[in-house]
Amino acid sequence: MGPLPPTYVKGFQNEDTSKLTYQQLGGTDLIVPKLAFGCSALGSVFRATDDGESVKVTENAIKEGLNLLDTAPWYGHGKSEQVLGKILPQLPRNTFYINTKVGRYERDCEKMFDFSAERVIKSVDESLNRLGLEYVDIIQVHDMEFAPSLDIIINETLPALQKVKESGKARYIGITGYPLENFRTVIERSAVKVDTVLTYCRGSMNDNSLQEFLPFLKSNGIGVINASPLSMGLLTNRGPADWHPANNKIKSVCKQAVSYCQNHDVDISRIATDFSLQQPDIQTTLFSSASMKNMASNLQVLREGITKKERQVQEEIMEQYFKPLNNANWEGVEVAKYREALSKVCAKDS
């Protein structure tokens, strides 16, 4: 067990909170648990959700010691931030850390991304208004691979976020995205200090390639936030949604692994979550849910780990299915689809 975080307030958090392991997030002063609360589900991104339950889930997460919350304007067109705004202003501000993002906004492909300095400044004020807060702990560039060029991120978006930081509206600056090599490019070229990176589906059983980049990130004092240990539904009994960008081979291998687990009466989502939590040099992993039942299940894995039987099945599917997959990914698929849609709109308008 590491040091208790400064967010721990005896009598406010549940007593079991003191039994969690916390780590410093890179060079920041944020002391975070291995599991953190991603708030995309609060925006009804995956299913229709009840705001009342979402508020209870959020408060429960903080009281159980999951002090890091991550949201974005993109999640439900601001709904995620609005739901958080129903509860966070009522809680002691020193009991949680909150991250949000800039750059990704609306479903309409023409209005989906805007990494300009002007929009960045405006976006932060909009987020703070929805959240009902005076500042966020980390302000992040959302999915920077969708920018026309990383030059825009380096020369315009990040300098704008530096101004946001200097104004006191954010404490740290982060970058997010799926392609890992982009992190190296931006960190090495940016005159603005990058404090954290957030990537998703790259610290999971089917793709653990984030490990290859950790030495570089660690040497630069960068905090690492891993998201989606279930690989956006690939590692669940329900399976991924139709929009999932993985190719048929990845989906097939994951489906076979799910079936193997079901045949051995093991829930793959539990062992997938445990796998991500066990990865070295990743300070925290985000999971998202608007369900008290799912929250309880994730907390159980965090606190108690998995059973001997589950560990055995985890090792078996890694050897049989995921290691041969060799970290196969869908890098570039979503960006290409977005650019194609955008070009069709431009062609129609011309």
C-alpha cells in the first residue's frame, strides 16, 4: 500500500479507501489509484442511462477512493459534464481530481473537431460552466490524430492550453489519442510541457503495445492513463458494437477467447480488468460505467484481485489467443473513415 492521497478525508471516504494502493501520476502532484473513473458512460455513449443513478455512481466512486474522474465535451454532447455538474459542486473540492478535454465536440463530421486556439479557450469555459467548477486538474487534447496535422496541436492547441493553465483554470496539460507514436512526436517537439498522456485499448489483453512506449514516457516524467481495459467491448460477453473499428480477425480472436471463458464459467471482463491493473508503470486505468452493479464488480477486482481459477483461464487465453495476435490494432481506420466522410461533404458543397 502506497501513501494516502491528499484527497482522502476520513469520515467522507469509506474506510476501505485506506486499503487501496495509490501512485503519483508522472511528475504531477496527483496521487491516484490503479483504477480510475471514466465518465463517458454518463453521457449515454454506450446505452440510455439514468442521470439519477449516474450521480450516485459518481459519488460512490469518489467515496470508494477512485479520486480521478475523466470526462469530455464529446461524451453525449456535454451530457457527461452536465451530469457531473449535478454532484461535483456539492462535494468537497479537495476529495477528487477531474480531467476534461478540448478538440472533439459534435457528431456532424464538419463540426466534430476544432483544435484552434480560439475554440480551445471557449471550450474550457463551457466545460467549467457545465461542471460547476472553477478549474480542472488536467486539461487534455482529445484524439489529436484527427487534427489536419500534429503541427496544429504543437503550435496552436498546446500554447492555448498553456494560457488556460496560467489563468488558473487547469493545473496540468495532457494529450490523448490511439496512435502511440504521436505521443513521442508531440512530446519531443512541443515547447509546452506535456504532463500526462491518455490512450485506450493499448494496455489490454488483446493489445498491450503501450508497454513498449512506457520507457520513453517514464524518462520524460509523463503520467500514464490507460483507458478501456475491455477494448471497447471486445473483451465482454456482450461483444463490441457494430461501429467497433477492429478488423474481422481481431474480433474473431476476441470472440473465441470470450467463448473459452464462458465454457469455463469465467467472466472475461473481470480477468481483462485485472490484466490491465497488473501492468507495470501504468499509474491508472480508466473504466466507465453508469451502473452501481458494474461499479461494485470493478471495485471487487481492484481490492481482491481474481480467483485462482480466473488466473488460470487468464493465462490460458493469453497463450492460446492473444499472444499469437501480436498486438494487432486498428490504427488509422477511424481517421481514414472520418477524412472520407469529410471529403464527401466538401465535394457536395463545391
